[in-house]
Amino acid sequence: MNQAGYAHAQVTPALTVSDTVERADIRWEIDSGPPCRFGPASISGRRHVAESLIRSQLTLRPGQTYDPRLIETTQHRIFSLGLFQFVTVRASLNQAHSQEIPVEVQLNEAPRLTVKWGIGYGRDDRFRLFTDIRRLGFLGGARRLKLHLKHSGLEPYFADLQIIQPAFLMPR
């Protein structure tokens, strides 16, 4: 029922056990509640990422029939941008059987610049060192820049530069 738009549906089992006959009856009482639709979506926790970019990843729209699968899909799409440490999308079901279900998107942006480095020595590659640099929001939007530099006895010079444009083929 939940996936058919009934966000407030409740199922209550009623169990009757006979003392004289080895028998138990279970009756399920179903209260579907009113049919529900998504309400407006609020976004909190963003600092640098444009709200329009986040909204472009929403799979649910105000007035659309309530379906919790759309909430999960939205959360996955926003997190897949690679710009956030965490993303939580939830329906505000705490309002007393309201037919309009507002949606809250809470997120925490990942650091815009990350630098990792390492140094070591081994029998095969002898002296080695590397650095990884990641820049989020490169040239604006959701683009990411990744640079990996490495030097060792086996591989004297290695450089890998990636520019990643998430949601390139997804509708925006």
C-alpha cells in the first residue's frame, strides 16, 4: 500500500486463540488512510553546490503520487554526484495523516580540495612516493578534477589526470 500512495497505511493483526479447540484465528485489519502525494522538497546543508544542481537530481515532484522508492532513487542520484559526505532524503510523515507529504533533503558537502600523499621503500620498487589531489566543483557545477602522481624504481614517472562530469547522461 505504501508504494501505491498510501503513506499512512496501518495494518493491525487481531489474534484469537481458542481454549477448547487447537485453533487460532488471525484477522488483519487494514486502514489505508488517505491517498498521499509528494509536497515541496526542502534542501538544507549545502554551501557551495548550486541548489539547481541538487534539484535536477530529484526524481519526485510536488503533486506526484507518494512512493518511497522515489525517495531512495533521489538519495542515490544526489550522492552519486560525488560532492557530498552524506545525503539523507526523507518524507516528513509526522504530520497527522496529511495528504501532502513534504520531503527533506539533508546533506553535508565533502571538502572541496583533498590532498593525499605517501612515501615509502620496498624491495621491488625501492624508493616510492605518490600524491593524489582531488578538487570538487572544478570549473563550477559538479565537475571533479583528480590528479595522481607517482614515482618509484619500477615506474619512474606516472601521471593520471581525470576530469569527471557526473550525471552526464542522466536527465537534468
